[in-house]
Amino acid sequence: MGLQARVRKEWFIIGIVLVILSAKVHPSFGVKGGPLKPEFTITYFAVALIFFNSGLSLKTEELTGALLHVRLHLLVQTFTLVFFPLCVWLLLRLLSLTAIDQWLLKGLQTVSCMPPPVSSAVILTKAVGGNEAAAIFNSAFGSFLLGSSSSVPFSSIFSQLFVTVVLPLVGGQVCRGFFRDFLERQKPPFGTVSSLVLLAIIYTTFCDTFSNPDIELDPTSLLMVALIIFSIQISFMLLTFTISTRSLSGFSPADTVAIIFCSTHKSLTLGIPMLKIVFEGYEHLSLISVPLLIYHPAQILLGSVLVPTIRSWMTSRQKVDHR
């Protein structure tokens, strides 16, 4: 395979490296409040574009079918909001005996209670070719469920979900109704659009990470927390993969992809406000925030790197199932 063909095949991985290097060299451009204004362009416009793109590409019967996939929803929500926090709590009982800062451990426990984000889990599922409709439902439902039962203002969560998820998704479906024949004939590159949006999210996420003073810890503590977070993510991705691919599970390979990402990703958008409310007045709030600030870019980076591998597995499994 020639260099040009290799670059064309691996353009997304190359893009990840380039945007992270760009964020490291000049983080002020993509940081919140910077010239790019990611608090608006990413939080609202980019996320809305993701779901408009999903509404445009998904058939209505796929969305309604995902809504009725109760077993998948129960698995994802139970794993995310019950099993995940319980396992991390047990792990932290052991880690509390080590020299790791106790406030960092409290931050890890808080991270474990967060719902899936409404952007990265959906984009990664779409990039692989998984059950995108199920990912949309579980990402939005998890944020809605936890937000309505926590001290974070419910109206704020509902309005943001409505503007960035519901309206674009419905708008995409309406447009699809008018242009269905054209879309099915031309087959626009919906996956590429989502991948480009994900690169923009990765860029602004790492701009925040590299310029955030809250992550200025001693190297040993920072390395330990990062290793623990990556270990948790990889372990839980393998666990959800094992559970959802059992012969009696009844989940398709596309379902498995949605389950893996939705069950292991955690929301920074909901997490930061919750931390500020729950730990208001704590002098160690910056330390408590560190695990979430590391978890967010780590999950995007790990998920993005694994996209080709998971896509290859899903394609091969689907070929076997169709024989």
C-alpha cells in the first residue's frame, strides 16, 4: 500500500495526532473564551450538527426501533449508573490505603456517577457503524435521568438537550422526508462529517486540558490518576464487550458498539456543574475536578484510536452472521 493510500485510510488517526499537537502548541485559540468560542461553536453548534446529521442519515424506523430496544437501554443505564459507580467505589476502598491524594479519589468516585455524554458516544458509534439510534437515545436519556434527580438545575439541562439534541434530530428527520430519494441515491459522507466534528471536539478538549491550571499536580499523582482512568476505561470496555457478545445476549454487533461507548463514557458537560454544586465551598474543588478533566479527553482519545479495530471486528462479525 502506497503512502497516499495509507494516509487516506488512516486520515482520522493522523488527524487526532495533528489536532492534539496543535492544541499543545497554541491552546489559547481553542480554549473557552478564546477566539474559537467553543462554549458556543462546540457546545451548541457542533453538537447540534451531530444530531442533525444523525436525523438526516437515519431511517425513521431505525429511530423508533431503537426506542423500543428496552433490553439494550436497561443494560446501558444499569451499567452506567449502578454497576460502574459500585465497582469504582470498591476499587477506591483499596486505593484509599495507598498514598494517592484522597481528594483525587473523591473526584474519581464522582466521575463514576456521571451519565454518558451527548456527543462523543454518538459520534464514535456512528464512526464505527454501530447502532447510532440506540446511542442517541441512551446518551440523551442518561443526562436527562441524572439531571432530573440531582441538584443541577433541571430547566438548564432540559433546554440544552432540547436545543442541541431534540430539535436538530427532528429537523434532520423532516429534511430526510423531503430529500430521501436524493440521499439514498447520492449517499452523502455522513460518517466523515461526524468524524470531522469529533476532531474539532478533540482539539478544543485538549486546548482546555493543556491550559487548565487545575491539572497542575506533581507528575507522579497525575500519572497515577491517568493510569487508573485508562485502566478503568479499558477494563469496562472489555467487560461490556464480553457481556453483549455472549451467544444468549441477543445483541447484534451494531448493538455491541453502542453499548461499549455509551456504558463507559462520562459527561463533562453535566459533570462540571454537578461538582461545583455538590462541593461548593470546598478548598480542594480543583483536585476533585482533576479526574473528570482527565477522563473526558482520555475517553475521546481511546475511543477514537479504537474505531478502526472495532469497525473491523463488527464488519467481520456481520459477515459471519449473514452466512
